[in-house]
Amino acid sequence: MSNENTRGNAPVGAGADRGRSPYNTGSGFRTGTGRGTTRRKEAERPRALTVFALVDLAALSLMFGAVIVGFGPVWGSLGYLLPAIGGAFVGLVVAWVGAWRRFPAVVVTAIAVVGYFLFGAAFAVPHTAIAGVVPSLDSLRELMLGSVEGWKRFITTAPPIQSFPDLGVIPFLLMLLVALIAGTIAWRAKHAVWAVVPVIVGLVGVILLGTVDVALPVVQGLVITIVALLWGAVRVMEARVGTHSITTASSEEATRRLRWYRVRTGATILAVAALAAGFTAPLLSDPDRTVLREEVRPPFDIHEYTSPLVGFRHYKKEVRDEEMFTISELPKNGRITIATLDQYDGVVYDASGDGGVTGVYTRVGDEIATTATGKPMSIDITVTGYRGVWVPEVGDLTGVSWKGANAEAQMEGSYYNDKTHTAITTAGIRPGDSYTLNTLVTEEPSEETLKKSKVDLDPELPPTDSRGMPQELPTKTVQFTGEETDAATKLFRIRDGLQADGFLSSGLEGEPLSRPGHSAERLNTLLAEEEMVGDDEQFAVALALMARQAGIPARVVMGFYPDKQSEYEEGKPWSVLGSDVHAWIEVPFEEYGWVPIDAVPEEKPQMQPQPESKEEPKPPVLQDPEPPEEPEHAKAGSVEDDDKEEAENEGFDWGLLGMILLAVGIPLLVIAGPIVAILAYKARRRTARRNAEQPADRISGGWYEVVDVVTDLGTSVPRGATRRESAGVIAGAHAVPSTLMLAHRADETVFGIHEPTPAEVDAFWAGVDELVGGLRSTVSTRQRVRAALSLRSIWVRVAERRRAQAVARATGTTKEK
């Protein structure tokens, strides 16, 4: 038998005197309401020290594992396991210590903070720790910044993010918090099932921080559900068994068999349900899910960088013979993209990156997740003369690896827009740098194929204000397209028209004059000429704008590709010169996506500058100069007077006068401006009341003027008081009895049968002026000045107007009095 009797009462000192009968019914027994008298000895110990704590630990560990695997797609490798598992481990240890010692929440929180910084170096940012374990100053800095800014960087970095080890702070911190809260609830709360809530919150957090590509959603959900149900059933069964007050060897054995029977039965039922769910869940689940990186716009602002198209003529004219970079291999008919530009403001064609079809610029590393298809290639680029932040690239990037002394900064500042295939590094590119592109390339369709295809009209590019468009653009577009309705046909008709009427010139020696730029004025000049002269910059922008005028989505691309003058051999390294720069447009086709279209006309020999005449000019015949005529009405001394006046004008320092006026005028304006504004407003208010449209309103306005003057003098008139009540307050405060007489006159006039005559209005306002003068005479000059500049009456009227509008809205009326 146990030390408890059948009634749940234990003898006093039973633990010390085992010789006494446990069934002694003397007065030495305590009542069943005493502490712990109806429970077994295990109930007196903290749960963290019992064998059942291991069951809780196993259940929590399984559920944490299901949460942690959700980091796989966004991380791109198994590197997330160390920080995530480490965070869960630290959280569970802190929760166990707190449950063991029964520390209050403040102490547990403090221990968790210490554990975060002490173990975070080894688990989250080992690359900054001493020997990969001991925290350093860099480790503490990364952990502090990561806990605040890491969340933003985590969701604004393009996956996979394995190239950024500093982001390991996020899975470490998230799992530490989840494990700390769940473990504390499991080992300290009466209803341990609530520990599942932080686990579910952690799962949702991992989903939001992840990508649209799922990890093992069915497995994750089933593991958490099954383990939670089994664990909850075990906890409920333990609670029921723990209420028994008598334990014998046979009862303990029966309890043990019952416990395992229920566990096996529940596990079998849940396993069958899980098997069924595993087959049906993929059929019923929705593949689309919401993640933060798809909703949150990255903090990177592409508009901080100048459009590369602005410097197009610099490549064509100033560095045309200089080597920009060397590319190890260029795909057949391939193009090197500098930037894709999709927003025009009438001055510059720029990159927007506002989301949607324009994409967003996200931070990337040596691996970039993409859904594009194509032939994988690895391309090496060595920079020799190119400078800038825009990264020359080819195809759909799947990764960028930087090399050289500036590689770390270039990697940290790398951003990529997978919608426009535009890459940028905030650290900049300079001669001597090199990098490797991992990319996917596809073969572009032929022009004959495109003419038979359909243009995709769905993409919505940033709108352009019609006032920023060239004036000649609509007319020229209609001239080229005619009455054609098919989008593809209209596109190529516009292209053919530009090529037929255009002449290629970059303004070089021996070429026709051609101004740089692509503003609305420059394009208007181009389109207005019968012989349009320009280069890729003008013709590409003109084609893009004319296509958009015809309802066709189009964007401008600047980059490099070999032409007839280029020294390029397929399959061999190509040294790209400044003269190899080009600009073209891209148009979306339903089966092929965005496809490049060139608009550059071929050089035409008939458009050449006029040759200089070979005839030698004849020497001019010199003739004797005519003597100067005497000026009429010349006055003696007039020249000296003019010189004197000019000298006097030159001697006066107008700049000094301007500085003096600014130095004196600005302070005066700052000081006197508000004073003049207040006085002008009050004068205008008085005039408006005096000249109101209705005579009765003039009488009411006169009384309002009295109340406002008194309010500015410092006397508060109760809101909602009648004129007579207000007059009583004013007369008592300022000892002016005539206030009561004026209030009576106002009531008689406003509420009278007849409309007040102009003479009555004038007489009333004369009384108002007399009363106001009397009120002001009762105070000092200083108080009168303060009242004149006071804003109290203005704020009171504003408050009354707002209150009246609120009442009108509440009652459904719109007329204001």
C-alpha cells in the first residue's frame, strides 16, 4: 500500500515513522485539502525534473523539425539547419532551466537574451566568431543589427540566400523564440496543449519569410497535427491518472498498460488518417500562397542611379575605339544587356522597378532562383574600360560570382530584376574587376515567325503623361500604321517606316549633324524632319513611344552586340568596344515573351555632308575706308558725362544691397508675417459679418464680434449659452452693463416679425463698436495688444464649426447655420 489511505488522507509524519499503521484513524491525520495530500510524490516536483519532461521534449522536437524544414527553399542549401536547430536548442534549454528553478518571466527573458548573444555567434554567425565559437565584437554587432534589420533584408533578398551568412540570425532568433515560449508552456502551464500555438505561429512565420516554392507542406502539416494530438492525449491521460490517490504495484502496472494501449490505439488511428491525408491533400491544396517577399517592396531605389541611356553618345563618340570588357563567350545572336528601361517622363527613358511587369530589384547572391528555362551557360567577363553600377549580363541570370579586391562589396550591393533582366551593383564596376555569370539563354524567334504571332497586350507599363510626349508622335504613328488593326503588323510597319525615312548618324566626323539625347523636344525634331537623322538612342525611343501610342507594350533596352564593323568570331572571346553599344526595344509576344526588335536604319550613302568647294577664293579688293561722320547735335563733354555715369553705376555694389535686404527682410517677414496675417484675418472676418447677405445675419454677426473680442481678452463664454446668458457673463467679468441691452436688441431684431432695416443694422453695429471700445478700455494696453494677436476666438469658431458638421452628419442634414 502507499502512504495515502483510501480517503486521500496521509498520517502526519508518515514519511518519518514507517512503523505506524497507515490506517491509524487518530487525530494525527491532515485533511484532504492540505498541500499535496491527494497527489503522488511526483506531483510535488517540477515537471521539468520528471520522466514525463522527456515526452514533452520529444513532442516539441518533432514539431520544431517540421517547422524548420520550411526554410529549405528560401535558403537553397542545408546551411539553415545549424542556426535553426541551434535556436531551438537554446530556447528549450532556457525554458527548461526556468521551469526547473521556477524563475519569473523577467528572469527567463534575461537568460534568453544572454543565451541569444552567447550562443548566437556559434550557431547564427560563426564566420564572425573567434574560432567559429567565441563571440567577438563583430558577432555582437551582427546579432544586434540582425534582430532589428535582418527581417527586412531576409525578405528583400532574392532566394536562394545561402550567399549571405549574416541572414542566419533570422532562423536562429525565430526558432529560439518559438522554442522558449512552447517549452515554457509545456513544462509550467496546467494546460500544455497551448504550447502548440507558438509552434503554429512559427510555421506561419517560416511560410511568410519563405518563397512561393513550398518545402514539404503536407508532411509538415501532418507531423505537427499528429504529434500535437498524440501529445495532447498523453497529457490529458497523465492528468487523469495523477488524480488517483492510491497506488499499488498492481495499479501501477495496470495504469502503465492502459497508457500504452491508448497511445498505440491513438497512433494507429492517426497514422491511418495521415496516410489518407497524404494522398488527398495534394489534390485539394492550392499551390498559390502568400509570402512577404512578394508583397513587400525592397528598400532599394533604382531611381537613385542615372539612366545609362543618357550616356549613349559617350560610347559612340568619345570611347568608341576603347575596349570596355572581354566576354568569354557570347551565344549565337546573343546580346549583352546593360539595362532595360520602361518609364518615360518626356526627358529620360528610365528603369522603374515598381512591381508587376516592371519587376522589383532584389538583393541577390551567387545563386538566383528563377522559373525561366533555357540552355545553361557560364560566362566570364573581365572589365578593362567599362565603369558604372549597371552590370553587363546575358540571358536570365541564375547567379553572379564576383572576383577581385572589390568582390565582397560588389556581392553585398548586387541587385537583380528578373522581369527586366537588369542587374546592378551599388559598389560599382571599374577596370580590373571580373565576374562570372551563370545564366540561361534561349534562341530568339525570327522576324517571319513574329509577324505570324500575336502580341501580348496585357502587360501594363508605367503610364506617360501626354504632355511629355513629342507633338509629332501621334501623327507620325497614324501615318505609318494606317488603318491596320493587328498589333504585330502595326509594330513592324512603324519599324519599317522609321528605317525607310531615317538616316543613321552619331554626329561623327564625315557624318551628318546629329544631336544626342532623347527628350520630347529632340524626338519631335527627329519626327518632324523629312529625312530623320539620329542613332540608336533616338530611333529606339521613337519606336518604343510610337508602339505604345498604337497600344503595344514596348520598352527600351541598352546594351552591346556585334554588328558588321565588330571584330567578333562566334565561339571565341570577344573584346567589346565602345562602338559596339546599341539600343533596341522589346515587345511581348504570347508564345515567346519579351522579344528584341531593332529600329536602326542602315547607313545611306545619299545622306552625306556637302563637300567643300575646291575653288580657291579670290583675294578681296581693298578700298579706302570712308571717314567717320560727325555725330549730329554733339555736345561738348557728353562723352565724359557718360563715362562718369557709367563709373558711378559700376561703383555701386548691388550685391551688397541685396544681401542687406535679405538679412533684414527675412527676419522682418518671419516676425511680422504672422502678426499681419492674424490682423488681416480678423479684419476680414469683421467685414464679412458686417456685410452679410441677410440683415438678420449681420445682427448675429455683430454679436459674434462682441463674443470673439471678449474671448480674445481672456473671458470664456460658455458654449451653447444664449445671448442674454453670454451678456450676463460678459457684464459680470468686465463691468459693462450695456452688454445686456445689446443682447436684448439682438434677440428682438433677429427673432422679430419684420426683417431688420439697414438703419437698424447700422445702429446695432454702432452699439457693437461702442461696446467693444468699452470692453477694451477696461484692460491695459498690453492686454489689448495680446487680445488683438490672440488666436483663441479663431480656434473656438473652428471647434464650433466642426461640432456643427458632426451633428449635421449624425442627423442626416447637410444645411449648416
